Amino acid sequence: MTTAAVAVPVSRTGHDTVPLFRLFAAELRWIFRRPRTLAVLGLLALVPIVVGIGLTLVGESSGSDAPDDSGGALLASAVNNAFVLPIAAMVLTLTLLLPLASAMAGADAIAGEAAHGTLRGWLIAPVSRGRLLAVKAFGVATVSVVAVLSMCVTGVITGLIINGTDSLFTLSGTTLSLGEALLRILLVGGWIVLQLWAVGAVALAVSSWTEHPMLVVASVLAMNIVFTILGFLSSLKWLHPFLLTKDWTIAPAAVLQDPMMLTTFGEGAVRAACYIVVGLSLAYGRLVTRDG
């Protein structure tokens, strides 16, 4: 006499039952254990200190010898101005070092794990590709926030130590309180973070198609360089509104005026948001068809 086997439903355990915040925490631990990530973040934190000391040593003579470009003028305005110093340092690094940090994070997120063979575990696990991308995008976004926040902190502290609290004034000549200055610096920092999220989204899109992290970093930095060059060509003026790097050295200066002119600020934020949507969409489209 045989007894028919009765199928008993077994609840699945594993990544599909792990809360999302635990996946985020694990991703952050993985990111901030990489020596290269810590090295880049430390270098970025030192930039405002080096700029502040350099401007102090050069003194007022830097203003007459400053280049005519926006970056040079902004740097010259940071002399004896604790309010402008952190903003000038962030704009100075926005052309290379800050995008490098986001590009490295995006490269390590997918291509780096694919090169080390750890990405396959994510792909065969019972976890949706959307959740995988969300975790990776969160890690890249966190690196961008930490990079900018560290520059803001060291820039403000350096400026106050060198110039004092009575050196918080706008380019229009109005004096700001410490609270007002911090709010404006955080506003610029938030705008720059949004630009770096756009760079990170592009890096994730490229990273999802390759297993070579250095190729991702090189591609993203090459994109920034090409976009910058195209921005100088007046014959391609019709293309400029679509370039992510447009107004990177100009928009932050709007916060230094009184009253603030935030039109360029808003345009840059919308442009970055479009790049984020497109970049993450391309990354997701690749991940849902990838099996290894």
C-alpha cells in the first residue's frame, strides 16, 4: 500500500527575505573597506585645506594674476573669504577628482564585482534585478555624498581658522551670518551631489556592460572631457543644453551673489536628473538580460 506524497510548501529563505536596509548596510561595508575609495575620499577632504593654505601664502596678489576663466576668478575670490573657500574648492575638483570618485564607485559596483566573480552570486540569487540595481545605486550615491560633505566640512573649518568668522561675505559685498553661509554652502554641495549622481548613473550603465572597472572609469572621465571641449565650441551651441558638464563652473557662483540667481542652478539640476533616469534605465535594461 502506497501513500501519496503530499507537497508541503516551503518558505524560501535567503536574499529575498533579507530587508533592504541590511543589503544597503552590507554594500556600504563593502565600499568603505576598499583602500582606493578611502584614498580618494581622503584626498578630496585635503583639497580645501591645501587650497586655503595656498591662497594664504599667495595673498592678495593672486587676484591680479588669476586667470580670466570662471574657475580662476572664483578661486581668486576665495582669498580671505571663508564663505567662498569651500565652494571654490568643490568647483575646482568638479572637473576631475569628484567625478573620478563617482566613476570609481560605479565601476566597482558592477564591473568590479563581475571581475572578481562575486556578481554571479547576486545574479543567481532569488533577488530581483531592480533590487540589485537599487543597492548598487545607493552605494554610488553614498560615496558622492560623503565626498562632497567631507569637502564642505574641511573647507568651512579651514576658512574659519584662517580668516575668522568675520570673513563670511558674498561677492556682492553683503555679510552673512554663519548659519546663512552654511545653508548656501550646503545648497551648492547638494547641487554638486546631484551632478555626481548623474556621473555615477552613467558609470553604472557602462559598468553593466563590461567586466573591466578601469574601462568604466576611463569612459566616464573621457565623457566629461569631451563634453567640456564641446561646451567651448560656439558652433555647437545647440548641443550645449544636453551636455552634463554645462555650467559646472558657473552655476555655483549664483549662490555667491546677493540676491541669489538660481535659474542656471535649476537647469543644471533638471539636466542631471535626466542623466540619472537614462543611466539607471540603461543599467537596468542590461541587468535584466544578464546571466553571468
